[in-house]
Amino acid sequence: MKRGTIITVLAVALFGALLLFNTLSAQKVTCDVCVEFQGRRNCASASHENEKDAKRAAQNTACGPLTSGMDQSIACDNVVPISAQCKTK
């Protein structure tokens, strides 16, 4: 391989590792949330840098398969979860 190709491959790999590290290090709290909406139930987990945002993201993910349309999605996001458990990393 040419020297320039090796340097380019190493630079891309280093940049990818930096992006991965920054993304994963920001995820400090993981929450598992279960939601019941219109007689259907679904659970999901999500990670974020704080508990409030992790719960919100997990509930939004859990609501996805249970809803169709923006009105239902908003209504499901406002439902009190059946269960919510969070862990700090």
C-alpha cells in the first residue's frame, strides 16, 4: 500500500473512534420504560446524559409501534408509564 493510503485509512479510523467515544461517553443514564396505550403494551430502553431525557426517549421509542399519526404519538408520550427503571453508568 502507498504511504498516503495508509495515512488516510488511519485518519478515518481515528476519526471514527473519536466519534464513537464521544457518543458513548455522553450516555450516562439508561432507562427501561413500559407503556400501555389503547389496550396495547410495549417496552423500550434508551440512554442519555440525564434521567429525564433518557426516560423521555425510552417512552417515545416504546410508543412508536403503538401509535399511528402525530396525534396518537403525542397522546402516548403524555401517558404515565406502567414502569420505568433507570440505571446510572
